Amino acid sequence: MAGTFFPAPFICYSDHLTPIFSMEAFMTDIMIPLSYLLVIVAAAGAVIMPLVNALRNDPASLMKSGITLVVLLVLYFLSYAISGNEVTKIYEEFGVSASGSKYIGGSLIMTYIMTVIAIGGLFVDKLMGFLK
């Protein structure tokens, strides 16, 4: 009878006679996977829709995006190349290997470079504003 109103996995029986709806089971079994699906759909839409719009209206703008992507990839590979692969005791505690250490180092170096570029861009923009 209780299966008629609620799906069977969400029914708990407290005294083996009275059905109780389990909100915890509903949230973990249905809502969390549904939220994962919605985030994936939103991320795909955020990537695909601007590409479709650029193809329709201004295909030349894709060239600028492609150049930016290539510059970022080159910057990452340069950062990865100059990063070290040392494994300290703290890394060993978390099971980080030499290649993982190199990946982490490359990501950190790229983050530092991008931060310096962003702050430098702010200074240049303000300087140009003062000179006008």
C-alpha cells in the first residue's frame, strides 16, 4: 500500500508496520544525482551556446578564442616543464607521486603567472586612464 504513494526505496519501516518516508534516502538517491546532471547540462550549455552564437554571427571571433586557448596551453606546458617533481613527507602522507607533484607545481606556477598578468593589466589600465 505504501509503495503506491512513495517509491519503495524511500520507505522505511520503524516498527515493521508503519511506513515512513525517508527524506535522506530521497536526497541521496535522487536529488544529488539530479543536481549532478543539471550542473553538467548547464556547463555544456555554457560552452556550446557561445560557440553556436559565434558561428552564426561572427566566425572570425572564434579565431581570437582559439589563439587565447593556444596561449593558455603553451603557458601551462611551460609552467609544467619548469616545475619540480620533488615529493616531500607531506606529499607522501597524501600519496602524491613525482608526476602528481609536477602537475601540482605546474598548476601553481601557471596560477602565479596569471595572477601577475591580471594585476599588471590592472596597473596598465589605470596608468593609461591617468595619461588620457
